[in-house]
Amino acid sequence: MSLLPTPTASPPHTHNSGNEFRPLTLSLADISATMSMAASRIRASISQYQTEAANTDDPSAARIMHFKAGLQWEIAVRD
């Protein structure tokens, strides 16, 4: 069983198109490294916001809201 998708039939080539679609090709090592970097950033963000939330004098619900807001900001900024 192959891990890579089977290429599908492509439309006939047009000579007057300068912007032909070319699929991105990444090796499994590239994909693995990219996923590893993303996971590392997620762990760092979670750790940062957990620390910030733990260092507030707010009740538990407020700490959770702070943590959630921080993660939502992180996701929005990185999108």
C-alpha cells in the first residue's frame, strides 16, 4: 500500500497558459519536519499561556478563559 496519493488524469496542456497548476511535492522527511515544527510551536504556545494563566490571581474559570483567548490569538495570528 502506497503512502502517496495516486496522480489523477490531468486536463490537456494548453500552450497559452502561463499559470499552470503544479502540485507541491514534498518528501516524507519534509512533511515530518514541518509537522514536528508545528507541534513544537503548539507546545510552546500552550506552555506559555498555561504559565501566564497560572500566575494570575484570578479564579479557575478566568484562568481558563485567559488560556483559551491566548491560544485563539496565536491561531489567528499564524493563519
